[in-house]
Amino acid sequence: METAALSMFCYLPMKDEGQEITPKYASSVEELRKALSEAGPHYITCGCRKLVEHIVAILSQLTWLSCSPTFVGDEGAIAIAPVLKTNKTLLVLEIDGSNIGPEGARAIAIALATNDTLIKLNLGPGTAFINPLGDEGVCAIAAALAKNVALKILNLTKTCFGPDGAKSLALALTENEALTELNLSCNSIGDKGALAIAGALPKNATLRVLNLSNNHIGEEGARAFAEVLETNTTLTRLHLSINSLGDEGTRAIASAIEKN
């Protein structure tokens, strides 16, 4: 049963708003192709790395692709990236918990720089694995983000980066004019990374939600955000839980919120 489950595709046919959606399954690529032509499903999740290449061939028929929580790896990311570069239909790409490292991140970044359709990219952790992009991988994604004009939601939770990755993302935020939600929780940006991101916020006019929970941010980082929050008119949610802001840092944030 477990082997069969890993070799199957799950797809959700499109329904009218409010209508219940029932998952369906295809046990082969041929069966999936037939389902696509007949029902026009908008969401597919593939069960293992070897199936990614088959998904790539039909990517132009999808608006939502989930490869999680599979073990896609750099190989799978590299296979998806060239098609993503010119794809005009895919709106959501979820490849969380897929063991993608810097090499796979670079491939996705190249595609992201020119893709003008994708609005959500999830590279966060899955139930068993993570995507260890590291500073190198996150810097590549950040460089692409600076050029991207469509992406609205980016999840980089637990992707193993620190201050260098945060500084690259901060630079991207000063140039990007589309992103509204950025999740950087469970990394190690520290005060240096927090200072960089806080300094970028006054130059950004679109970001509404920023999650920096569990990032080793201390009082210095808290004060930097407090200073920005006093005059910021764009950000509506800032998550700073599970950090070491200290009493002074917390008071500075609270005081800034009163003035915001």
C-alpha cells in the first residue's frame, strides 16, 4: 500500500466557488494526462522525485503544483526550473520539505527572475524534511526577487540562512514592488540581519506581513524595528516571537506600535 501511494498522483478538479472538492488519484502519467484533458484540474501533487519530470511536461496545464512533502532534491528543482521560467499558467508552487539545497535554489532563482505569473512560492519545511538553501541559496532567491514583478507570497521558513541571506533579502525589498508576505521564521538572521531588513522597510511600499519569529534577534534588532514602526504605513503584521528582545526591546516595540 505504501509503495502504491508513493507512485500515484493526487489531483483536485476545478469546481465552482463554494462547491466541495474531492481529491482524485491517477496511478500513471497516461491516466493523469487523460484526467487533465477531460477535467482540467488545477492542482496536482506528485508523490516522488522520479515523477517530477513527467509533471514538467504538463506544467502548462496547471495553476497549482505541490511537490510536498516529497524528496525532490536539487535534481527535481533543476528539472522544474526551465519550464517555470516561461510558464504562464502556474500561480502556486509548493516544494516545501523537499531537500533542495543551494544548487536547486539557484535554478529556481533564474526562473523566478523572469516569471511574471507565479504569485506564491513555498520553500519552507515539510513534515519530515527541510530545504537547506543556506545563505548561498537564499541570496540567489533574493537577487531574483529584486527583479520579479508578480510574486506576492514567499515562504523561506527554516531554510538555514543567517545574516548574509537576510542582507540580500533586505536589498531585494528595496527594489521589489510586488511582495506582500514574507516568512523568514526559524532561521538565524540575528541582530545584523534584523538591522538590514528593518532598514529596508521604509523603502518598500508593498510588504504587509513579515514573519521573523525564532531568529536569534536581540534588543538591538528590536530597537531597529521599533524605530521603523513609528512611521511605517505599510506593514500590518510583524511576527517577532521566540526571540530574545529583552525588556527594553519589547518596550521599544510597544511604544512604537502606539505611535504607528
